[in-house]
Amino acid sequence: MGISFEKALGIHPEALDFRVERSRVLASNLANADTPNYAARDLEFRSAVPEGSVSSPDDIVAPIPAMSMTQAGLNLKYRNPHQVTRDGNTVEAGIEQARVAENTMDFQTSLKFLNSKFNGLATAIDGK
């Protein structure tokens, strides 16, 4: 019986890919904070997960397909601003910075889970 890396690693490799793509989108929002008529966008994790692929946090039936910029474009959503500006820009710097921090913490969490999974697999292989 072989080790299935997809089952052993769960959703975390694909979650890291998603978090990288989301970082690019959020960075683009921040870079265009002063651009007239720029519409802030974001990626939603739930829209990247195919329905029925996750029945519980411990039961990963199928991995999320790897994200690419063209696939991520399908999941991009425009954000409604809390406060409308005169120039039509919907980027709110404080909110964007908070989402960048949130995304960074989620990335680090998935990275820590992957690290612990690899350490567990190494221990299982070594038998120590």
C-alpha cells in the first residue's frame, strides 16, 4: 500500500497556490489606490473550491485544481466600497491592508500544516 500525497497533504498545496494568486490581486488593488475609476477586486476561497469536494475539514475527497491567472480570473469579484469616492476608485487602503494581512496569516497557516504533514510522512518512512 503506497502513500497518497493528495490524501496525506489535503487541501494545503492548492490553498497555497490560491493565496499567492490572491496576494497578486490585493497588491494590484493597493498599487492602483490612486487610479481614477479603478475597481477593487478580490478572490473568494469558497468560489475556488468545487462543490462537494470537501465534506468536512478532515475529509478531502478531491484536491482543488491548481490555480492559474486565467482560471483565477473566473473567480475575481468586484468589491463594493464602504465609502464612495469622487474619482470612482473603489480601493480602500485600510481594508486592503487588512485583507493582505489576513491572506498572509492564512498562507502561513497552510505552510505550517504542510510542514507538519511532511514531518509526519518523514517520520513514518524513517520509522523513528
